[in-house]
Amino acid sequence: MKKGNGEIAGLHDMNYPPWERGVRQGGMLNEWVMQRNLINFKKIMDKNDIPFVAIFGTLLGFVREGKPVITSKDADFFCYAKDHYKMKSVINSLKSYGFHIVDRNDSPLGDHHIIRGGEKIEIWWFQKINKEWVYDDRVRYEAKYFDNLQTIKVLGKDWLIPDFAEENLLITYGEDWEIPNPKATYILDARKAKSIVEPIKEEDKGKKK
């Protein structure tokens, strides 16, 4: 039976896709678990010299609240596709810390899903195409946000965030991004604020901004 009130789906519950197994379903963030997950994740990524940049709701929480948003489903980080080859060592280290790692072959777009205690960290791999950092046809940003990075102090640590972070949040969440809204969803499109779940129309592909 599907859960939705903050229960944690079983690691072998076939009612869920692989990236949702072992993950909290609905409810509020377990802040202690997520903070511990983030600190361990950061330690291992830094040790392996892999830059990772807060995006989406994670960036929103870091900038607006100085911590993860309590209503967040997970923590999201941008990584550069060129660094993917370094992940084998990261995965082995994360597993030694008790994390469950979803096989990339089980993720539609090859994300890394890193799960422990019901809370999930997701790595989104972006590659640079022309003047954009691209995840897929719907999730893409102008190069300026990730060609250069800034840092922000959260949980006593320095975390990478995009250059022009507030402008990035405006593109991602709209003009009301500074107002807490548990029902907020992405409107992200680096060209014009289309829905993140709405594929770019064929006739729009290839048009200049």
C-alpha cells in the first residue's frame, strides 16, 4: 500500500520506483537525519574533489532560511558531468557510512540517489551545451549560474551555490520565492518560466533566447 504521511517506504517495496524505496513519503523533513546525511555527504564529496552545488529547494532553504526547508522531499545538488568518473570511490565510502545508493541504471536519467534514515540526497548531472548547463530538455540553466560559483555558510560549513543565486531562485520558483509556501513547485525554464513537467515543444527547440 502506498504511504503518504511521512512513513518510510521499505527498501524492497515494489510499490515504489527504486529511487523512492527507503525514502520518507510526505510529511516533514527529519532535520537531524538530513543534517547528518548532508555533513557526511559533503565530507566524502570534498575528499574526492567533486564540486557539488545546491539547487532547487536545497538552494532555496540555504539562501532563505539558512538550513534545509522543513517541507523538502529531498536535497538536490548540481554536479558537472565531467566528474562522474570519480563516483565509484564516493559510492563505496557512502555505503560504509550506511547509505543506500540506487543503481544509476535504475534511474531514468542516471541520477545518483543517496538514501539513509528515510531522507534522500539526489545528484543531478549537468553537461555544458553551447551557453547552457543542461540536465534535459526541461531542466537547463544559462551558463553564468554555474560557470562561477559562490559559497554560503550553512550547518557550520561552506557550501557551493550558483553565481547570481537569488536570480537563479527567481527563475526556478518565480517572484514569490522568498515567501514560504509548502505547495510551491518549480516553474523552471531558463528561457521563459515554463513548467518543469511540461516538455519543450518541438517547434521551440533550437530557438535562441
